[in-house]
Amino acid sequence: MENSAVLSVDHLQTCFFTKKGKVMAVDDVSFDLLKGEILCIVGESGSGKTVTALSILRLIDHPGRITGGKIMFGKKNLLELTIRELQDIRGNRISMIFQDPHSSLNPVFTTGDQISEAITAHRSVSRKEADARAIELLELVGIPIPEERFHEYPHQFSGGMKQRATIAMALACAPDILIADEPTTALDLTIQAQMLDLFSELRKKFNMSIIYITHDLGVVSEIADHVAVMYAGRIMEKGCRDDILKNPKHPYTKGLIDCLPSEKGKPASIPGTIPNLINPPEGCIFHPRCRFAMEICRLRRPMPSKTNNEHYVSCFLYGDI
Amino acid sequence: MKLAAYYWERIKRQRPAMFGLGFIIFLIILATLGTYFTKSPTKVNFDEKNLPPPGYTVEHSMYSAQNESFITTLQEGTWEHPLGTDSMGRDMLAQLVSGARVSLLVGLLATGIAIIIGAVIGVTSAYFGGAMDDILMRTTDVMMTFPFLLLLILIVYLFGASLTLIILAIGLTGWTGTARLVRSETLSLRTREFIMASKALGAGDLRIIFRHLLPNTLSSIIVLATLSIPGAILAEAVLSFIGLGDPTVASWGNILNAGQGSLETAWWVAVEPGVMLFLTVLSFNFLGDGLREAFDPKGE
Amino acid sequence: MRSYIAKRLLHTALISWGVMTTAFILMRIGPNSPADKYLAGLGAGHNVTQVVAAIESRYGVDKPLYEQYFSYITSLLQGDWGWSFGTSMPVMELIKTHWIYSFQLILLSTIFAVVLGIALGIFAAVRKNTAADHAVAFFSFAGISIPNFWLGIMLILIFSVKLGWFKTYYDTSLPMFSLENLHALVLPVFTLGTGMVAGYSRYVRSAMLDNLGKDFVRTARAKGLPESIVIRKHVFRNAMLPVITIIMLDMGSIVFGGAYITEVIFGIPGLGWMSLKAVFADDYAVVLAVTLIGAIITLLFNLLADIAYMYLDPRIRYE
């Protein structure tokens, strides 16, 4: 059963009800996360990848709301659980780490306390045992002298150390799934590389699946098993890493890859900007920026079609209409 | 003007602020025109003392020398005095209208004085900095630390209780908040490009202060002023209430002072001016809060 | 931190000196100099000028202003706060017998206001934009706007005059915390506390909302903590930082603010009641001393508020 999905997101839809209108931040997003794999969700800022991640743990704040779809975790639909049942899964079976380590730790409690708290929330262990486990975790994520760092406050940590601490927090209960929302974006480049190594190593050690959200195709090429490309709240293309990076089908993915600096010359950029999601364009949401836009792209919305083994693309250039 | 219309649109949406504005307008009309329609607030008539508002009756006991016993009579309010009369038979409605005039006068003038002094001190302090800043800010500290009520009481007690003096006293002691606000806003503006640019173009200090610095702090000043008015009105009311008000005018505080003594016989004398005072303060607070919301660029 | 506190204490001394000097000058330049009035009253009848002269030299008020000023400062530095004409006792003795009543009133009111204000603020923040929240907001506005001296009178009218539930006579011959006196303090505490409750509930609500939107709250939820712990631990603790500062600042300014007038209405013999009596009795040494004490209390509480903030916020504590 190596290839069974631990999490499958099915037609997820999340909207934000703002004063100016309804914003479809995530629209009809589906993907499977396999056991032990790293799935990268890639896209520009504003493409809905963070909202997708937050929707999985139902961490969407007002005025946002999940308006449709299913998120199956094992036999449970996360969207139908009571808040109690959900709290049992959060931080225990599915953990999440956030983009900005500087603000995601509470400044008035010690880092160690915030890690122990994640343990005592789910395991009936004594305070002392939890603290000892927290120190082990700090060591595991590569924080030197963890016994001392345990008693320090977040502001005494560097950015990279803070992110390591939040990773330790996320690993507290050895979760099945780790969702990492651009965990290295706020950090220095040199630290980014270390963090990627840490993720690969931890994945093996804990045998967990990782949803890794990033806007950086370089990161994707290093750690991803599968990739889903998001644009304006929808998945444009998804498949194995090599299929996506070496043989992209969707014009948007191709554009993204062309944007990468290469030896050939200066990077191209995709003309235009992300559309207004209150009044999204009809048909394919990418058509206003697409070089290959046809008449049908303005009228109808493309459904994902399978181009080859596990490689799906939502574009009228491929498959049957 | 366009800007004013924009802010008006934003204030209009806030119901409490509109209620406040409505009541303040009502109060202004009452204070300016009301006196033409009411009786004299100072006319004493002991035959009609302690009359309740119409619809209420109270018992009055009087010692009758003739019968050598107490005679209890029932007194009913009349529409002649729609809000009743006080212990000297003065018409309450007329007194409240006069009180509205006093309160508005105190609120607006004292706040005006305070804002002007505060703005001058704040801008000077921030713009010139150095020793000037030190001296002015330490003075502000002293003023702020001075027990405010005690200072007012002291000034009015020592220099005599006239309305003019009360207004001056409240204005001369209430500028510290404005000074601090204007100073900090000026400090943050001083280094902004457009100020640097006009400096580079050779604009004089006064021109920079009046053309650039003050107008840019205007919205904060308006909010602060609106929220300071109730403070000034309350200060006058407290002074009058403890017996240091101008004895020649009927102010809400004066009436309350009298009403406190006759709670058992004439409750309305203490209730009515307080209700007015409360609604006035509430209205200015609502309006000030609404203005702050409207001016807040983070709103929407 | 120690040098910071030393600097602030110096500032406190400087500002107190400024307040004292202003009050001193004010009382001597007024057209109705309290000393003159008092002395004139004493000598009424016969031989006024002689009596006045005798008393003036006895208390040193015949000397030039600057000499009086320096002798006042000198004795102040030696711990002598002057002599109360009105009550014929040292000013310090007078203050020592009266401060405790202010302290009791303020302590009880603050406890009442802090408990209720925090509870209402949290309640409103958690139920943001519901009817309950609007009700708390309306109460806050009303509570901030209601003149507390009028509120006091209304409470007396309703609960004492009409219903007769509370007598409002504070009896100093009974122990301070005797049931009779605590009963008599119910209405004063409510009078003084209502405005404070209203203010605190607004501060707490906005501080809670500020923190509810923070990233670390999302982290706490992502950990699987129950919402009650998220609120009680992560949001509340952070929201309390500014609120505690405000409570401390309030306690400093309330002695001669709200408590002053409350004492006057209910006849509680605290510092406010005493100082108003002193003003009307032209007892200038008492007024001067009370002004100075008021300033020092305010300044010390400001300092205390800062120190509390530094202590409670680890980001500042460890610098």
C-alpha cells in the first residue's frame, strides 16, 4: 500500500466574503497526498496556495469560509468533524508551520513552553516528560544547547532558529502530515538550503507526508515528489516533479519556468497580472494572459485532463473538449 | 471640499455619530433660540416652588401657624412648567436652556483656547527641538501632573468664580494633550519629503508651520477637540456642583448642586440637568469616535 | 534598567518641584490670598492690624515671597510639611489620618472595575460584532459619558432615598472594613467604578481583538489547543500588557480625579474630601501639601506602570 493517499482534497472551495464582494480564493481544488511523499503546491503570491493549506486544518478566519468540497483524511472528512474532533487532529495527526517564524511564536512565553504545550495538548504526559521531549525535539531540528534554548524567549532566537523551533513544535506528536507554508521565504538564502535538507531528513525519520507550499521552482526541483501548480485559486496542472519541470504542458507553467533565470539569457515574464477574484474572467481564468488563448477559453472552463500517467492539465490545448 | 464630502459620506454611515451630531445641533438651537421661548430662568416665585413635571404629584407638608399642625397638600405638576420648578419656584425648563448655553459656551471656548495653546506649544517644541523642546515638554509634564481638578478648584477659588474665569481656567490648564499630540505628529512629519522640499526651496519657518505642518495634523486635532469638549463641559459642571460656579448664571452644575439638597422633596431638580449633561457628553463622545473612524485611513 | 529608574526618579523629583512651585506661586498671587483671608477672619472685631501682624510673623507670612518659598522648601526637605491653620495640627498628621479612606475606596473600586471590565472586554471580543458585543459597546460609551458625580446622586436618589437599601453614612468610629462601612461603600464604589469598568472593557476588547488576529494565535490553534486555552493563555496574556499599564496610570490619576468628587458626594473622609475642605477653609499649607502629594502619586504610578510593562514583556525585560 505504498501509494495510498493519506489525504485527498476534493473539489475544495474557499471564499472570502468582503465588503466589496465575494472573493473565490480557492476554487474547485483537488489533489491527493501520498504516504511519505512531498507534494509541492507552487504559484505566485495571491494564487490561493496558502488559503488551500489553511483550509485543510480549517484555520480560515472571518470573513473567509470553506464553501464546498471534501477533505478526506483516512475515512474522515475534515470538513464535517466537530471542532473537538478537529482539535484532536490539529498538531497531532496533521501539523502546520507558517511563513513568518518571527510572528508565529508568542513573544511572552518561552519557546520551550510553546513546544511542551503542543505535546500536553494531545498526550497525557506529565509536564516534566513533555519538557524532556521538547528538548529532544529541539536537538532533533538542529538547535545547539537545547537545554538552555528551551528556557529562552522567541526574541532571543534568530530567524532560522525560530523556524526550527516551530518545526520542532509541529513534530511534537509525530504527525502523519506536515503542512509547510513557505517556511523559508522569510529566511536568508544560506539558511534556506539547510532547511530543505532538514525537511528531507525529517520526512524519512518520521515517515510523514509533507505539503510544501512555495513560489520558488528551485525549491520544487530539490524536494518535490509531486507538484501542483496553482493560479488564481485553481489548479492549472499537477503531476510528478519531472513531468512538470521538464515537460510542462500548461501555458502558465511554461511561463513560470521561463521566468527562472537560466544560462540562455534574461528571464522572460508572463505579461499581465493576476485577475481580480471578485469578478474573475469567464472561462479559463488564465486566458487574459495566455499566449495561446482560443475562443473556447473565453467561454468555458477547462476540466483537468490526463495527458499521461498521473499528469493532469486544465487546458483546452490538451485532451478532449 | 471634495475631501469634506468624502469624510461626510464616511461619518454618515455611523449611527451613533449621527445621533451625537443630531443632539449637538438640537442643543445649539436650544441654546441660541430657546431663551426667546422660555420663562426667565432666574424668576423666583415661592408660591410655585417644587412643582413636579406634569403627570406627577408630590406631597408637601407645611407647618401652619394657624392650626398649629402640619398640613399635607398634594401638588400636581402643570403644563405651565413642563419640567417642574425648583425649591425657589424657578422654571426648570428655562434653567436647562440657560444651562445648555453655558455648557456649550464653556465646551467650545475652553476647548478652543486649549487647542490653540496646545498646537502652538506642540509645533514650536517639535519644530525647533533642542532646549526649546526640553523646556516646553517639561512644562507640559508639570501641567499634566498637576492634579487637574485641584488646580481648577484652586484657580477659581482664588481668583473668583465668574464664567469668563472658569472658561479661561479650563482652557489654560487643558492644553497638554494637544501639545503632545501635535508635537509627535509634527516630529513624524518634519522629516517627510514635502517638508524637506519646501525647506530646500527656502520657505520660512512660519510658512512651513502654517502651510504644511498644522494642516497635516488637522484631522487628529479635530478628533481630539471633539473628545475634549465633554471634558471641559464636565469640568465646569463639577466646579458648579461643588459650589464654585458662577452664581449669576444657571448652569447644569449649579442646578445639580441645588438638586442634591432636595432629593427627598424634588427629585426632578437633580435628575433633569444630569440627563442633559449625560446626553451632551455622550453625543460628543459618539461624534468624536465617529470622526476618528472616518479619518482613520485604515478603515474600510 | 537601574540607571533608567534612577533617571525617571530624577524626572519625578523635577516635575514634583515644578508642580509645588506653581501651586506655591498661585496661592500667593491670587487676589484673595488664603493667609490674608484667614487672618482677617481671625482678627475680626478689634485691633485687626495688630493681630494680623502678630500672626503673620508667627507663621512667617510677613517675609518676602522668596524667603517664604525657600523656608518652605527647606522644611519640606527636613520632612516638615507645614502646619494646618484650619485644624491646628501638622499637615502630615492630617494626611496620615485621611489617606487610608481614599486608599480603601480606590482599592475596592479598582478591584470591582478590573474584574468586571476584563470580563466584559473578553466577552465582547470573543463575540465580536454580535448583539452582545454591541450591548457592551453601548454600555461602555454610556459609562464613560455619565458624569460620575451625577451617577452618585442618582444612586443615592434611587437606592437610598426611594428604596432605602443603602445608607450612605461612612462611620469613621467603626473599623474600616466593618460590615456597616462596607455597606456604606457599595454606592461610592459603584459611582467611581462604573466609568472605570466602561473604560477597561473597551481597552480589553480592543487589545484582545488586536491579539486574536496575530499569527501566533493561528499557530496555537494549529497545535490543536482548545479555543478556551488559546483565548485564556495566548490572547489574554498578551492583551493584558497594555491593559495593566492603563490600570496603573489610572490609579495614579484617580486620587484627585474621580475619587475626589466621589468622596465629596458620599462624605468619605479621604484626601479629596479633606483637601476640598482645606480649600474652603483657606488652609493653604494643606492644599499645597496635597497638591504635591497628588503629583508625586501620579508620577510614581507612571513609573510603576513602565516597570510593570518591562517586567511583563520579556522582549524588554531581557534587553
